[in-house]
Amino acid sequence: MSAARNPLKAIRATGRRATPVPSPADPAPDTATRRIVESITTAIVERRLMPGTKLAEQQIADIFKVSRTLVRQALNQLSRDHLVTLEPARGAFVARPSVQEARQVFEVRQLVESAMVRQLCASVTPAQITELNAHLAAESDAVARTDVAGRTRLLADFHVVLARLTGNEVLAQLLADLCSRSALIALMYQSSHSAEHSHDEHVQLVEALARRDARAAVRLIGSHLGNVERNLKLDPRVSDLATVLQT
């Protein structure tokens, strides 16, 4: 193996430490790529990007003043997160989740979040309850001002805040991903679960956490997620073709 390929030989040959070459599999994302990913994800969560929207590489590159290579990296990451669909010869589109995927996302959320609130009931501190109440106050303000983007983001972030309070960042990232996918599902299937109802359910959950009532907390998170799922139009009525055309 040549000195150029062997860092130890390079050190011996020059007397200096060889500069490490970044691995192409380095998990740390480029700042610009991360900014694009976060911007598109936020736009989906805040209902500013609809399912099926074309995401033109050159247009995104112009918006963020970056190369198309970085845009492509961001779109690939969003594809892995199931927020973007990459179609050969057509490009990237905001994903259109299937009914089966929607049901599976909520099934996973039920399992994960039930365990999460049970754990929180055993460990939550007064300071954390204060933090949750501050978040609820921000939700209430956004709902009262009919700030659609703000309240949508805050209502989703509530679940991520709960996850972070457990001290488990892997769980927090998982919940962030699931909430982003849930926001896309709500767009796709026209959720009729109102922001006011979601906020009220969050308030009840925090009250149960403050009491350390694990049974009530698990019941409330299950009811909340069940209500959100039931208010999606996952089973649209399919009319007979003749009836539709005659009408």
C-alpha cells in the first residue's frame, strides 16, 4: 500500500500528522443540505406544501443559492424520511402517503407514545410541567389568533417536546419524523380534527402527567391519536360510475 493510501506511512514519511480525508459516509450533514431539509419539512408540517407538489431541483437551488448537488442530497434524505417521492425521469414530489401507510403511522405512534407517557409519569419534574404549560399557552395563543401555520407546528411539536423530556434524543427524532409524516397524511386525507380539540386534549394529558396518573395519561394519548386518525377521510365513499356521471 502506498504512503498516499496509508495514513501511518504518510506520518512517518513527512513527520507530520496526515490530514484525514472525510468519509463519503460521514453522517454529519452539510449545513446547506440540512437547511433545505428543515425548510421543506416545516413547509409540509405547516401545510404550505401539498402532497404531489413538484420539487424542481434548479428552482430550489436558486432559492437557497446552492448547487443542485446539495439539493439532490436534501431530496434524497427527505425521500428516506418518506416525505418526498423520487420518480425516475420525472423528479421529486411531495409524497402522497397511501391509506395503508397512514394507518401504520398511527399504529406506530400509538405504541410509541403510550410507552413514552407512561415513562414520563414516573420521571416528570415540576420544571418540566412548567415547560409543558408554557407550550400549551403558546398553542392556545396561536389557536385564538387563527394562526394556522403556527398552531399546526406547535400542535405537532407538543409530541416532540414530550419525547425530549424523557431525555432520549433518538425517541425525539423518531417522534419528529412520525409527526412530519402525520402532517402530510392530514393534508392528503383532509383531517377534520380541529386545532381546538387537539389543544384541549393536550391540556388534559399534561394534567394527567402532573398528577403522575399513568393510567389516565396512556388512555388520553390513545384517545387523542385515535381521534386524529378517525377524523381523517381514510375510507372515502366510492360511488358507482354511472351515478357520478349522471349527477
